[in-house]
Amino acid sequence: MDIHQLKLFLAVLESSSMTHAAQQFHLSPGAVSLQLHSLAEELHAELFVRSGKRLVATPAALRLAERARDVVRTMSQIQQEFADDVSKDVRPFQFATGVTTLIHQLPGPLRELRKRFPNADIGVTVGVTEEIVAGLLERRFDLGLISLPVFEQSLEIMPLFDEELLVLRPSPNSIRSPRTGVIQAADLAHVPFLLYPKPSNIRHIIDQFFQEINITPQVVMEAEDSEAIKGLVESGFGYSILPQHALRGRNRFFQTYRVAGHRLSRSLALAMVRTDYPRKLTESVADFLQKILISQS
């Protein structure tokens, strides 16, 4: 017994005609008869009897119809849930990103995303790159926005843009018209730093930069949240290095600098798992976000 046989059976039951049912499925009446005969044999029950030119359902057929309709309805719901059609895909979709990117770069694109895919059940999770990569590999996330480099062959990477990282220095006065100055590497040798936690991807980028300029930073505090770091810098606890997009907006009590002769930046990208069965919605969302994020960078 299979779902195709049950659909044929219900079509014959509702039309009382083998010919009409055969036309619905583009089969010959003989092929439909053969399928119904096979179904009757498997169930050890007579399903139809003839009354003139019409087929009349037996009590066994009426009992089977109740179960068959439930099965066909359930199969239809399963097929719809896993449909490889963006407009019909109703499964939850999980997008993961870092908090700084979410706050400063994604509000507009996410609004446009919801307009573009109004039927999609999209959820957003905030995390660091390492957590996002793990979630992608475990299939907890469908798509992630991460910092590079990530050395994971199981992921498909879609590059977005480079984002400059700037040095922050506390200021006793409010800075209303911020300008990014230039600071010498030697000026960073003996000052306290507030940095992202050691295992994070962005901290790895910052540590590599310090190695390039031959400075061992005096790290006095670590925090994952860029807003928390900015607040601590403004309170005079030390210097820091943050993404440029996290520094836009309000008046602030810190100055920003580039290190003379050196450029510090991170590369952002979208990532999804390589699979033999890619989800169309994931591919469509990734393509949409890539275009809109590149255009606004």
C-alpha cells in the first residue's frame, strides 16, 4: 500500500467511476483497476461492486476512506512543510549574527527581508562567530553572518565586505564631531586595553594585529558586547579596538584612531552548510541579504 494507491482509491470513491479517476491521474482505466485490485488484495477486503455502469463502495471501502483521507491530508502537510518552494516553505528559519552587526547594520536589511519573504517564519539569534559556526554545523541555524577567517570546509561562504577596526582612547570631553586621527604603534605599548574575549574570532584578528606592530597589549578587562566596551572606555578604564560601524551616532567621550602605517579590518560574510539538499529559502535569503548588505557598505 502506498500514498498513490490511496489517492486513486479516493478519486474512484468520490467519482464512482474508474474512467473519471483515470483521467485525473492521466492513467488508463486498466491501470487504475490494477492498482485498486492490488490494494483490495493487500487489505483482504472487497472495496467496490458494480451497479450497472457505476461503482458502489462497500462498507469496507467507506471505513478505509476515513483513514485514507487522514493519511493523504497528513502527507500533503508534510510535503508542504518540506516543499522546495520559497513561497510555500513554512518551516522555521533561523538566522544568526553578532550583536554589533545586528544593531548597526542589519535593521534596514531585516525589514526589507521580511517584506521580501512575508510568509517565512524567520527567527534571529545573537552570538559570536564560533557559536554561529557550531550552530550551522549542528543545523540549529540555517544562515549565519560571521567574521572571517573561518576554516571549516563544510560551510559555503558568501563574502560581504571589509569593516575597519579603530583604536578608541578615552576623552575627558564630549566629542561632537568625531574625526579619526592617527596614532603611533609605540603609543599603545603601555596603556590598558579593554578587548573582546580571547577565544573569539575578532580577538584573534586583533591579537594578530598587535603581533604585526610588535606590541604586547596590557589587557585589563574583556567583554563580548561592543556597547559595554564603549561605555567602559568612556568611563576612563582604558583603550579598546572596535568595528567602525559600532562607533557611529551619538556624542561620545572617546577619540578614534588608526595606527600609522597599518590598517586593521575584519571581513564579514554569510555562511551556510554545504549539503546535497540545500534549502531554497536559505539560498534565496542569503542571496537577498548579500546584495543588500554589499550595496549599503
